[in-house]
Amino acid sequence: MSATPGDTADVTASVGDDHVATVEIHRPPNNFFDAAMIGAIADAFDALALDGRTRAIVLCSEGRHFCAGADFSGPRDRNASGPHLYELAQRLFEQPLPVVAAVQGSAIGGGMGLALSADFRVASATSRFSANFAQLGFHHGFALSVTLPRVAGEQAALDLLLTGRRIGGEEALRLGVCDRLAGDDGSLRSEAHAVAAEIATSAPLAVRSIRATMRADIAERARTAMQRERAEQDRLVQTDDWREGVSAVSQRRAARFVGH
């Protein structure tokens, strides 16, 4: 494989002879994201779309978990003065290449949103998905308003968003949250690569054209959804319930929400 210009300490990209690129996140074990990381992923996707070699991308992570979303217990996002995270995330929905996410361990909160920004998801029976925002006293984000109903249906999406419950790989497959189950986490990345490699055998101009047709409305719907999601997050982050939710998670106890 050859490396791609623009690699960072947090995100690297390489392209194989089979025209499949691997974009890997390097913040183990939980791979918490911030604006800098999402921007680096978007930069990698954009560079690969222009390199003339890449026909499909595998998005994966180093460590135990695919992505645990944002780390609310940590310091403020070091890119807080730059573009908002959702402005950078929008670029993931606008780039033209098919993406297969290899979801080992957990995809939690915004990490589930990142997984669902991809075209396909490969998981294992031990993978876990959770849109746990309501359990934090928070509104969901990362365009889950669009992507989750699209794959799981309106009722299942409402259930997962309102309860924040965690689902395993087998239920995720039944709901359509993931598309394939690998035998175990050890074979998960190779299975995701096989899906991408099969796509890469098709005519690249046709693949881009078909994908653009099938996903024609997603980018604009994601933009509109993230504007609403961001506004609600900004509002709810001022509430006592938000502070209680974050405190409860950090203390590993049940939250005691009061509704203000």
C-alpha cells in the first residue's frame, strides 16, 4: 500500500493495488473524536477522491472500539475557535467515494453517527451501537436524524434515540444498522475490505454515478438536520439535566433527571 498526502497522527490513509483505501483513526482505545479528527478524516476522503486510484474506502480504527463519540469529560475541543465539528462532518456526506465502516467494539453517540455516515457497516456479534444522547440529557447529532431512520426505519430509530439503549451486532444486523457480520473482531477488517474490494471491481465512473443518484438527497438533508441538532444541543447543554447526565456517566451511576 502507498500512503496518502495529509496523514496526521490521528488519521492515516493508504491505498492498495486493488483500488481500496484504508482510512484509519488512531486514538485508541476509545477513539474519541473532536473537530480536528473529523476534519482529518474529511481531508483524507477528499484527497482519495482526487488521487485517480481509489475506488472505495474502508474506514476503521485502531484499538478496542470503533469510536465512542465525543469525550464530554475531557477538556474543551482544541478546535473550538475553528469550524464547528458538524461543518466538518458535512464534508463526509458530500465526498463521492463509497465507504465501508469496520465497526469493532462500540460505536457510541457521535461514533454511531460517524459509522452511519458510511455507505455500509461491517460489525461482529460483539460490536455495540448506542445513540445514548438522551441518557446524557442531550439531543442527538451527527445527522442521526437522517441516517438512522434511513437504515432502521422511523420506529426503530425513535426507539433507539429516545431510550439510548445499546444494541449488539446481531440486532444491529436485523435492524439494518449494520450490513454484514464478520465471524469475530479479528476478521472484521478483512471482511470490510472484501466488501470494498468487490465494489472496486465495478467501473469506477459508474459506481460514483450510481452512488450519487442513490444518495442524492442525503448531503443536503444531513446539513439541515445538523443545523437543527446543533441548535438543540446548544440549548440543552445549558440545562441541569445535561450536567447531571455527564456527571452520572463519569461516576458510573444512574442519572437522576429533574426536567430542567
